[in-house]
Amino acid sequence: MVEHAAGDDIRTVFAKRGEAEFRRLEENETLLMLGASELDVLALGGGAVLSEEVRDRLREHAFTVWVDVDVDTAWERVRGSDRPLAQDERQFRALYEERLPFYEAVADAKASDVDGVVLAAGEIHIEVGALERLGSLVPDGPLALVADSHVAGIHGAAAQLALGSALAEAHELPAGEDAKTLEVCERLWRALQLGREGAVVALGGGSTTDAAGFVAAAFLRGVKWAAVPTTLVGQVDAAIGGKTGINLPEGKNLVGAFHWPVRTVIDPGLLATLPGAERVAGLAEVVKTGLLAGEPVWELPEPELVRRCAAFKTAVCIRDPHEQGERAALNLGHTFAHALEAASDYRLPHGEAVALGLLASLRLSGLPTDVVDEVLSPQPARVDRERAWAAIARDKKAANGRPRLVLLDRPGVPRIDVELPEREIRGALDALIRD
């Protein structure tokens, strides 16, 4: 943009007009771009934040991520180039030190790679040991901690200690899908003492973050909330993207709201206490993510697996926050999964249901199912066939009672809103159910 405005390349601008003129052009173009309503991402040069007006405008109009590179790496990248301010190593290193305070002052977050930038933009912090620093990662108080009784018994004391004096109240929800009812939400709404300046901190699995996030979305017409997922399902999927909701007997997550948490704190170290069955349940969402991304993410070490899956979903949700387009692809396998869960009165574990749903989706896509078979080993569920079929018709993505599915052309290439003949969908569903 600066070269376009100058009508010349940067080196020539420096040589003929000097750095001051370059900075003037850079400032003008940066301020112009920050005022452009259609702009999504603006990549600034390292010296742009030397302008006080640019720094002020960034604070007002942008979420600013500092892509941090150490000085040795930076010098190796530019040495021998024609960059005007990279001709002398001593000067370059001095310039680096001079600019650091400006980067610190203007940055809302810091990252070192693409996934880090995406996670920062989604207000997601991933760090082993993050629970111990929870008080510095969530909004300022007063805070209401919400957890189910099981998680509260394992991690509740550590969370309360980390929140310190900001913790104003604590509440417990039932475990699992039993938390996702209107009755449970009403009890929590009536118990909360928060004002509009307060925030809910949801500590637990996907059911806890779903329910507590929905409570936050509706309480006082919306208060801030932070998600602290403690299960693999929560860390790679359920706590990311701002979807909150509760169940009805007719279907899963039929009542809810889009209410993005102001911070999601993911501590992969918490997975050490996760029962084996819960880990397998989380792997179903990992396999789903891998099929959508076209990457075998399930083969990664656990902390890296969590980070990669979280970054993938965050990127999709940032691009489509209210599921008006590509975000629908994240429902791969979930039309069948939710139907099976509803038909079991939510006794069928979510991970098992998703694994079965992925089988059906791959079969209808005409693709091999070996990844799902080998990694997840799903077994047919014992549920009422007619209730499951009725739940598919009530699915949130259905149109005029006609199911719309997510299928794959191949791994990494999903198709959304696919309509198939009823007999094909019914046949795929029946193959997931045992008598």
C-alpha cells in the first residue's frame, strides 16, 4: 500500500525522500486502512507503531497481535537484503531494542506462528499449567465460578485459589447432559448475584460450558463469560466458537445463543485426570477435525493435538461466527449423532454418537471408514429407531423437515447443506442402530 501511494519501491523512497517521508506515507496509509469497514486483516511493518496516532487508532479499532521474532532470527532473515534499515547489524539490533516497548504497549496478544495468531484473535489461551494462572487470564471480577460437582471436586479448589479475591460466588451444575436443561439454567439464573460488570467462569466439560455460556448469554440480557474446558471434547471443540445451548426432549441444542466467551483458557495438563472413556469421546471430535482439515491430527502428541484442533475450529468460527456458511461444516457427523443422543434420552455418550455419525457421513460420501473404525471403534447404539428419525427431522440444520447433511468430497473438502433421498439417509441411520 505504501509503495502504491509513493509510486515507487521502498528502497527508492528512503534513498530519494528519506525515512521521515516514508513514515508519513506509512502513517497515512495505515490510518486509511484502519478506517476501512471492509478490512479484515492488516499486516503492518515493524515501524508503523512508532506513530502515536497509529497506536491510538489500533487501540480503538483493531485487535492487535504482535508476531514475536527474536532479534537473531530477524537478523538472519534480512541480512544481505536491500531493506534500508537492515544494512548494519549493530544498528538493526539497536532498532529492535528501541521498538520493543512500542510493541508491548500496543499488542493485545503475542504469537509466534499462524495458529498462534488465530488463537489470539479468538481470545484463546493454551498453556499447560494455565489453571494456576487463571486469575490473570480471565476478566476482572466480580466472578461467578460454575462447575459440575465432579470437576469441582478435582479442580475447583485450584480454580478458586487462582481467582482469588475476584471470586464472588461459586455454583455447581449436574454432570454431563443433565446440566443442559431449562430447569438447571433457571436455578442458576435465580442464584446468580452478578451485576452487569461481572462475569461467569465455566469450568468443566462441554455440557458445563454449553449451559453456563447460555446462562451468561441470557442473564441481564448478556454478561461476559470465560470458558475453562477440562475435557478433550471441550478443549478441541465444545468450548470454542461461542455456541451455547441446552437440550429439549425433541433434540439436542435446540435452544441456545451465539455468545463468544471473552476468554477461553485451555490447560492440556488437566487432561491427565480424564478417564479413558472421556478421552475416547474427545478423540471423536479430533477425528472429525482431521477429516475436515485433511490432516491426521489424531496422530499428534496431546498438547499439540489440542492446539491444532482448537486453532482450526477458531479460524472457521472467526470467518463465520453465526454459522451462515462454512461453519456448518463443523457439524460433520453431528446430524446423526444428535439424533442418536436424543433417542437415547442423552444417555449415549456424545463421543460414541459422533463416532457413529462420522461412519454414516463417510458412507454417504462414498469414502472409506477405516480411520473411524481404527481410531474410534464405534459400535451400533441401542436406541429407538423412530425417535432417532424424528430427531433428524427436527435437527437445527433441517429445512422444511428435510435433513441437510455435511459430507466430504475427500478429506479436507467438505460439502454443506447436502440433501439426499430419504431412503438413503434412513438406511445410513438404521445401520448405526442395533436391535
